[in-house]
Amino acid sequence: RYIEGETKRKVTFEYVMLDGVNDSPAQARALVKLLKSIPAKVNLIPFNSFPGSEYRVSTQETINRFRDILVKAGLITITRRTRGEDIDAACGQLAGKVTDRSKRKLKHVKEVPITWVI
């Protein structure tokens, strides 16, 4: 509750819209309830799909309906515009194409004892 003493500053919440996962009217109302005592601004972010992802972007109609519920409840709500999706460079898409050269994955590999057969 660090914001209680603040003046007119709002906390920004980033909300990624996932089709059929978190984009229903009931979930919009639950978000309103969660944020009702917080001076908040909500950025709705359409999900940027990428190969191998099990998630899809919510339809524009669904995003608009979700946004309307938040706005009617008095929350400042912005729908982010996606950019770079046509070249797989949108937010979150580049991470899947980066090669991990830090060898972090190797620390989870178990050592297998070598046995010699003569």
C-alpha cells in the first residue's frame, strides 16, 4: 500500500489479452474489483503470437468489450497498438529467437557417470 500517501499518481497495470484465457466480461469485472481501491491506469496489450505458442490474441471485439467494462467502472484504460508483428519483431516475439549462450540450461543437466566395458 505504498501508494496511499501519493498525490495524483496512478499505478499502471499491463494486462496481456489472451483469447479464452483472461478476456471474458467476468474477468474484466474481477479486474475492476481488484483495482477499485487503487488509483490505476490499465494498458490492455493484445498478445503477440509466435510459432509454438498455445495462446492466441483476443479478437478486437473482445478487447473492446473488456475495455468498455473497465472504462464504465472509471478506470483509465488504453488498448496498445501492436507493431512489428508482420516481421516477428513485436513485443515478446524476439525472445523466442535468441540463442541462450549463457549456459544456464546446462546447470540443470544431471551428470551421468561414465562406465567402461572391456
